[in-house]
Amino acid sequence: MPTLQTRATLAEHGVTIDHEGPQEEEKDSNPHLLWSRIRYQCQDAFSEFFGVFIMILFGDGVVAQVVLSNGEKGDYQSISWGWGLGVMIGVYVAGKSGGHLNPAVTLSNCVYRGFPWRKFPVYIVAQTMGAFCASLVVYYNYYSAIDTFEGGRMRTVPPATNATAGIFCTYPAAFLTRTGMFFSEFVASTILMFCIYAFADNKNVGANNLTPLCLFFLIFGIGACFGWETGYAINLARDFGPRLASYAVGYGSEVWSAGNYYFWIPMVAPFFGTLFGGFLYDTFIFTGKSPINTPFMGLKRLVVLQGRGSASLSRSGAV
Amino acid sequence: MPTLQTRATLAEHGVTIDHEGPQEEEKDSNPHLLWSRIRYQCQDAFSEFFGVFIMILFGDGVVAQVVLSNGEKGDYQSISWGWGLGVMIGVYVAGKSGGHLNPAVTLSNCVYRGFPWRKFPVYIVAQTMGAFCASLVVYYNYYSAIDTFEGGRMRTVPPATNATAGIFCTYPAAFLTRTGMFFSEFVASTILMFCIYAFADNKNVGANNLTPLCLFFLIFGIGACFGWETGYAINLARDFGPRLASYAVGYGSEVWSAGNYYFWIPMVAPFFGTLFGGFLYDTFIFTGKSPINTPFMGLKRLVVLQGRGSASLSRSGAV
Amino acid sequence: MPTLQTRATLAEHGVTIDHEGPQEEEKDSNPHLLWSRIRYQCQDAFSEFFGVFIMILFGDGVVAQVVLSNGEKGDYQSISWGWGLGVMIGVYVAGKSGGHLNPAVTLSNCVYRGFPWRKFPVYIVAQTMGAFCASLVVYYNYYSAIDTFEGGRMRTVPPATNATAGIFCTYPAAFLTRTGMFFSEFVASTILMFCIYAFADNKNVGANNLTPLCLFFLIFGIGACFGWETGYAINLARDFGPRLASYAVGYGSEVWSAGNYYFWIPMVAPFFGTLFGGFLYDTFIFTGKSPINTPFMGLKRLVVLQGRGSASLSRSGAV
Amino acid sequence: MPTLQTRATLAEHGVTIDHEGPQEEEKDSNPHLLWSRIRYQCQDAFSEFFGVFIMILFGDGVVAQVVLSNGEKGDYQSISWGWGLGVMIGVYVAGKSGGHLNPAVTLSNCVYRGFPWRKFPVYIVAQTMGAFCASLVVYYNYYSAIDTFEGGRMRTVPPATNATAGIFCTYPAAFLTRTGMFFSEFVASTILMFCIYAFADNKNVGANNLTPLCLFFLIFGIGACFGWETGYAINLARDFGPRLASYAVGYGSEVWSAGNYYFWIPMVAPFFGTLFGGFLYDTFIFTGKSPINTPFMGLKRLVVLQGRGSASLSRSGAV
């Protein structure tokens, strides 16, 4: 168990480079079965899919319950709870793929923790599809309640009265400037990545088996402290997947145009935020393997990569 | 301690097949005493009875306090807390029987984790009796308060004004269609089982000794995110036991007829939900022993069972 | 560390019988110092004193803040938080004496877990004094706020308008009968003891190092689910100590006469409740050393005790 | 991992005296890199800076969100959450320097736990700068929202209507006397230090890897129980840093003069409080190395220090 535990914790943050090696026979108890072989090949995709699926079920579910019941069955704090525990339980579900649940976290792991770049597209697709599907489940679960709330079959987007599109994806507060929107998402994503790396750093205190619980507190905190202005998407998959779903079920093109085409900000800002958060942590605290801890702070690495390709990175050890 | 801990965690999810073997002498320190022998024979029943008893004391207790004090001594979030911690503490109490606390979880463990089928009826009866008795304790504890709230000795069922029957069992929201009711209970039960199996899966992250705490978050989340429409019974024992009790103390036949005879949905839907949740987890994530990880996804097993009986399943190892 | 941890956990529930043996030299690093010798002699008293002190600081403190700020700086749920974490942190403080914090828990440990009877009076006095002193600190900390709330230097007791005596000790809800009061305190105390023994039982799941956290949830739950009617004193020290303090600072004799001389119920009922809770747990779940697990369910022990005295109980091993 | 864990926990409370010894090569994986050498030299400063930075981001952030949204996106309990989890996550971030996050805690560690005095100025500067910078991030993140709330570009200090200076640092309640203010901060700081020493004391129960979680509950509790009157600064860095920042961005000299020049109380009282809290714990509970556990309760030590200098303290072993 300790071995497994440690490996899972490492995997969670993308530092298990030879992912395929010793885990192989354990991962698949019946290699002679077709489905077991398929599952083994698709383990990362399934794992991220269901991790995000669970996260969005709880996250969009709690917003739906609070909004549609007019705050009778929950308040803003319930929303912090829902997203916090959604991420926590999602990480328990998605442990086999490292529990990223967020393309921006995956990117940061690729850059700072030697996570294989070739997995990046798989992760981003699986995460987005998980969010897409989960928001459909939430939609159909609350179908009658949405009808009742909207006052009929129409589906509207904020700032319309009785708008319910905010259940699925985020829309910014009215007073924000464009810079303010970007800055808010950027700050929240920076905090997210900085703290995740702190939890995972065993040369620091290290959260170890409490990591999922710490993520609950982290997400709760981001929601309670930086969640008002833009709704703290801080995650392409979490925002784009459900936005697409809400478009698909008939919320209209306002899901894209609302907030002066706000939709691209939660798709882009988190990547910059997590990269900056990882940069800060590795520069000022982290002493393990990281491009920051190489000559010229990893810029040399960029040159190396051009010559050798990213896959060889993992084999080269200390880079 | 680690040995005990591990065994308890395993037992919790029905995978300890030779339950009677090495535990025997530990379980009963004084085998020459009559009562110790009785307790040993009835350990599963006592354990599930008191686990559900504690769960319902907290769960029905918190609803009573919130409803009867008109929200002065708690709000919807208190209810999420009460049910969440009720399940958490119930699992600590009922560890010796695996802490199922829910017939649908027991069924799923029988199907997917080789839990002995012969124990199923024992568990379901003990669980339902625990819920029945606990709701009576809640009823008599809040007897004067119910009198004050109802305005006399009458006892009424929602949607009556000042109805108090909702303290004991669940009644659906008015806007729901019959399909919506079933779907809501089904979805919540699916999430329940899927996440429990994730917590218990040591090839995944694995919650280990944090499992009861994780269950707190899981139940809290189901309450906060999917609890409004039907009251998230997701448990035959939790709903039927207290419903029977409320009928017994004089709430009248409306406890059965309310919501167009809603009462059977929380009795039936959870079984389908947990079976589907277990199916999803075992199909896409789980690599341990499960009928899904056998030829023809366990359908072959159904044939085998007819020939050999279910008890032999555990002896055959990999099935 | 594991050794210490285990010992602390055991001590917490009064099962360390030869308490004085191997701990001696560790407990006191400088035996040649006068104060170290005194502290060693009084360790139990100091430990329980400060454990209850911290518990009441948080518990009475949160009620003061919620009441005196008219609910602006907290609500009923804050009160559940305050008492829950007060007990949790109190147990961390009072680990050296077992963290009973409650005379009724100490009594139950004497009866069911072989805790030395000679310590009982020491514990009850230390606990009550801790509560008395802590409530004075709360009183003087909120002195100006109480003046502002009461509208002058007077001090009043519920049901007076603007009464503040409820900050310190409990007063029952108006609608309760005398039987209802006793029953409510009895039920809450039974739950308390039953669950504590479940957390401490390593043949069950066992909370181990999570025990203080579990106590947080337990006390939170009792407050949220059974806290309205009588204010869940469930503890002689917690109620009598602060009641005496409020009498001393001038709340008048109504602190005793209010609720038809309610004050004796939280002094008496918890003892019956914890004894019953311990009886239930030991009868139906516990298989370790307990008088219940002896011939004639411990009744024989009563006879033995008359002959040998309680202190010898611990030496006799299996009883 | 256990070794690391233990060391981190010890460091957290300033008891690792030969901090520089065995950790050296681990701390810096690439000693031939310039930046790694700089980071190694400044590790304590960076660590405390970012620990406080994260703490203030969450702490000031949650106050900003609650105040500026007029309580729509959070209430007083959210504030307790925000500060509690801010401290918790801050400790995970600042583990390498012991996670003091508070000059008063550092002082107390110097006095009672042999933490090197020469580090005291480094810590206090790093902590205050961390708080200063973080409050600027909060300020610019909520810039538009503050404009909207204040109704323009002006910035006002309580008790002005729509004042927003309370987001950054604390202002006392109107009814408090000067003594009351000092007493309130003193009591809260005493509790803080007393409980931290309890969590860190492995001869007591000991929180071990749950320490950050326990700090969450502790800070939550101080906020819920003693947070109303003065806003529980209990920390020079937390209050003075953001106060300076709010002065810098244009809140005017009222940030200093408000509450009859209250600003110096949260700078001074916490030092007295933590010293008293440490004194209480070491006198009545602690049996490890502490000046209290030396002849004449450490007063002799004061004489010794004059002759030998504080650094030699650590080498002298039992003092």
C-alpha cells in the first residue's frame, strides 16, 4: 500500500516518467481479455474523463440547485462546497492518470515536471468530453426545474432575468473591465498551480495522502476569495465543455457572445496562470527536478528540445 | 493496527470473502460466555443495525431541528452536514460488518465484489430495522416540538402546511415528473456507488483510513448538488424504515400515497443506480477482481452460478 | 512516534491501566526540578483543566459572538462549529490525561474501561474549574459588548429580552416538558458515548489519529441534530462551571431557578446517558475488555469490587 | 518520507536547531547553479514571504469578496473559512522555514523552542513584505469592484459608509475600550500559541501530519469565537503589511488614526499574547526542552545568554 500510495501521489503531479514500466502487470489483471487490453490502452483517457465528469456533476449540480431553488436549498457557500468536494472526489476517481482534471495543470506538468507531451492532447480531449457529458446529465436531471425557473421551454443567458446558462459555465460580473477579467482568472490559476505544487512537494511539508482534502480547501478558498468576479473557471475543460453543451441544448449563440465574447478568457488565461504559478514555485521554493533548476533556468532546454524532441526528455533524466 | 485497518477497509466493501477464518478468536474474547457467542453470531446484524441507527439519528434529527425551529437552528446546509456526518460516524460504528448502511450498496457488493449473497437478507432487515427504530427515537425526542409546530396532536404529510412527515422520509418536489423522480434517484445512487468504489480502490489513489471522511464529503455533495428534487434517499432502508415508523405513529396513509405513491421509487431506483455505478467503475477504471474483468463481462458467470451456486464463487478465486 | 500515538489514543479512553509505569521518565525530563515534580504529580489535573478551558473558551466564545452581534458575526451553524472545534482542540491539549473533558465520560471510562476510580474526583474538579475560569475569560473579553447588548450594567437570564446568561450555560426551549428535557440530554449523551467508544475501538474501523477530527464531527452533529431543545450541555463541567461563574459575576439567582430549576438536569442526565451509551456499545459491538464481556455482564464484578477495591481491578488483568 | 515528514513538522515549530546540517545537499539539487545557491541562502525568507503571501491572498481576498458583494457572495462564516484555509495552505507553502507566518510565533519559538534569534529579523521582514505584496494583488484584483462599491475613485476608512479599508487590515468595533482592544488581541494570541504548541507536542496527542488541518480549525475558531471585536489580527505582519499597502494606494492617514490610533495594538499585543501562551503551555503541560523546564524557570538562562550569546544555546543541549 505505501508503494501504491506513493506512486499514485507522484503520478498525480506528472512526475512518474516511466509510467509504463513496473505498473504494467498490476494495471491489468486479465491481459487475455479484449476489454482489459482496451482499458489498459485508454486508462489515461477514461480516468481523466470520469474525474472531470464527477467534478462537473457536483460543481454544475450545486449551482443548479442553488440557482433553481432561488437560494432555498443552498447559498453561495454551498457552491464553494460543491466545487471543492467535486475536485476532491474527482481526484480520487482519476488517480490513475494523475488527477489533473484541468488542461492548464497538464500543461504545467509537461513544462515543469517532465510529464510526457504526447499525452497532452489525449488529456485535454478527455477532460473536455467529461465536462461536456456531465453537464448534459445535470441539464436533464434539472430539466423540469429549469422549465419552472425560466417559465417555459426557453433557455436564456445572463444578464437576462431568470437566466439559467450560468449553471453550466461562467459569465463575468458586469462591472469588470476586460483586463480585470483576464487578471482575475490569471491570479486564481496562479494560486491554483502554486499551491498544488506545494502540496505535492515532499521536500516541503507535503500533503501526501491528504492531498485530495487539501485540494478541497484550495478550491473552496479560490471560490470564497476570488470566485465572485469571473466565477473562477480556471480551467478550459470545466468552462468550454459545459458551454458547448449549453449551446447544443439550445441556449443560443449568446453563450459565446455574452460578456463581450468573454468565453475565450477562461480558455486562455488559465494556461498563463498555471505556467506562472509553476514558475514561481519552482523558482523560489522547489529544489527537485525542474527546468528552472537547470542552467539558464530551462531556456537551454528549449534549444535541446528542438534537436531531440520532447519524448526524449524523460529519458535524459536530469535534463 | 495496520492489519486491522486494512482488514476493516476491505470488509467495508465486501471483499473479505473468508470472513469467518482468521478473525474468529479476535472477534470474541470470551467464547465461553453465552452472550459473546450470540454477539458473534449476530455481529453483522448488530453492526448494520447500529450503523444505520446512528446515521438516521443524525440525519432525521437535523431535518427535525431545521424544520421545527423554522430554520432558526439550522438551514439547508445543516441538513447536508447532518446526513454527511451521520453516514461518516455510522461507518465508524458499523465497521465490523463493512459499513454498508444501504441495501443497494450491499447488493452491489454482492454482484461486483463477491460479498456473500446469503448475507444479503440479513443486512437488508438489520438496516431497515435500524432506520425504523432511530426514527422513533427522533420522533419522541421532538414530540413536544412537533406538537407545537403542527399546532396540536395531528400529524400531516406534505404538501400540507406545517407538515412534519418530511422529517422522517423523503417527498419529491412538486414540479417533478415521474421520470424525473426516478432519474434523480438513479443518478444520485450511481454517483454514490461509483465514488465509494473509487475510495476503496487501492490501485487508484485509495482513501484508506480517510474513507469515512470521504464519505462525509460524498454525502454532503450529493445533498448539496442533487438533494433538492427528491431529497436524496438513495437507500431503501433510510426511506422505507422511517416511512413505516411515521405510519406507525399516526401520520396516516398519505405517507404512502403522497407524490402519487412516490414511496416505491426510493425503494427501487437505488438498486438500479448502484448496479450501474458499480458497472461503470469496474468497466472503465477497476482492474481488480470483478465479474466485469472476466470473460464476457461476467455474463458467463451468471451461467456458472446456476450450476455451482453463489457460495462457490468466492472459492474459485479469479472466477 | 507510532508508540506515542498509540499510547495517547489508548489513554484517551482510559484503557491504559499501568499509567504510571513506562511513561514515568519520559513524562518529566528534569526530575530534579521542583516544578517538574509538581507538574508530574498534577499532570492529570492540569491537563483536564486546560482541555476544558480551551473547549469553553471556544464554545462560550462563539455563543457570545453570535448572540451579542445579533447574528451579524455568525449564526447557529457557527455555534456548531465553535463547540465542535472546541472539543477537538481541547482533546489535543488534554491528551496526557486522556482528553475526557467531561465528568460523564470519565465515569463511563471508570465503569467500562477500567479507568482508576481514584482519579474520578480529581478529574471532575479539574474539569469544572477549567470551565469556570474559561467562562470568566469570555465574560471579561465581551464585557463592553454585553453592556451594549443588555443596555447597561444589568445582567439578565432567559426568557428576558436581551438576556445574555445563555452565553455561559444552557437554558431549555420553552415548549419542553420536564421529561422531554431529561430525555433530550439523555439521548445526546448516549450518542456521545456510543460514538466515542466506536472511534476508540481498534477492532472496529478505529479512528486512530483522526479521533479529534471525528470528535469535531460528532459534536457538530449533536449540536446540529439534537442541540436545539436543551442546548446540548451533555456535560456537568461544561454547564455547572459556567453557570456558577455567571452567578458569581452577578446574573442573579435566576441562573438556578430558570426553566423551573432546570440546572440539575445537565448535571445528572449526562451520567445516565453515557452509562447507557457505553452499555449499548459494549453489549452489541465491543469484544475487548469490558465488564459486559465478563460472566453475568459485569454484575459479578460489583461483588468483587466490594472485596478488593477498585484499584486492584487494573492489576487483575482480564478482570 | 517519514523522515522528511518528521523533520518538516519539527521545523515548523522551530525546534530544528542544526537546521543547516544534514539538510544541505538535499535542499539544493544543483549547487553549481548561481540561482540555486541564492535560493539556498534565502530559503527562509522566500518561504515565509510566500507563506504569508498565500495567507493574505485568501484572507484579504475573502473579506474583499464578502464586503464588496454586500454579502451576496459570502457571509461572516466565509471569512472564517478564508482565514482558516489561508493559514492552512500557507503552512504547506512555508514548510521549509517552519511555517511561522507570524512574527509573534517566531518570537515565541525563539524564547521557548531554541529557534535562532539571528533569524528573527529575517522572518519579520519577509513576513511583512509578503503581506504587503499580497494585499496589493488583492487590491488590484478587486479594483473595479472597489470603485463600484465606494462610488468612485475615493478610498475611505471605517467608520465611513462604504468604507473598504477594512478589507486589508483590522479596525476595532466601536463599543470597545482601549483596554478591551488590547485584552481581546492578547487573549486570541494566547490561545493561538497555546494550541500550536499542543499540536506540535508529540508527548501529547500530537497533530503530526494533520497539523495544517488543525491550524485551519484553530484559526476558524478564533475567528468565529473571538473575531468580532478587533478582527483577530493576532499578527504584526498580517495587519501592518496590508495597512501600509492601503496607505500606499491612497486610503489616507486615517488608516493610522482610525480607532484612536488603534494600529499599534495588533502590532504589540500579539507578542505579549504568544509569549504568555507559550509560558502557560510550557509551565503546565510541556515536558520537553524549554527554558521553563530549567532551573529558575529559565530566568537563569537570561544570565547565561548574556555571557555566551544565543547561538551557543543550541549547542549546550539541555541548557
